Amino acid sequence: MVQPGRETAAKQPVIIANPTHDHPFVALAERLVAEGAATPEELQAGLRSEFPRTIVRERQLAGEPMRMWYAYRDGHWVDSRDDQGL
């Protein structure tokens, strides 16, 4: 049974993690959402246990059929190429 106020798996947001190559960060974000993080604030709080500078923001475009959340490990967008030394 789904708890009131919790989203079902079909309604889970798409997570856009930055940087994309940080596999532990991406995996934790996906796991927290799968386990029930229902708001950007809940996801942010969970991610901050491992990545204290994380910021999560919801993309809000009119008429968009799905929810999308941006999770920034460093509190802002970073160029993944720079982070990898490319």
C-alpha cells in the first residue's frame, strides 16, 4: 500500500545528476527516490548525508508531462569534463 502523499514508481521524477560521472552520487540519488524521497527537499536532505553541498531543484516547465529534478553535488552545475581533467 502506498502511503498518502508518496508518489508511486510510475510518477517518480527523472533525476538529472551533476556531475553525471560521479556514480556513487547518481546511485544514491536514484536509490533515495526509489525508497520514497517524494520532494526535492527530501532528496536533498538524503544526499547531504554523503555530499553536504548538494542542492536539488525541480524543473518547472508548463505542460511538461513528467517531473524532473536537478541534483547538483557541489551546489551548482559543474562541467563534467573539467571535473575529470579532460
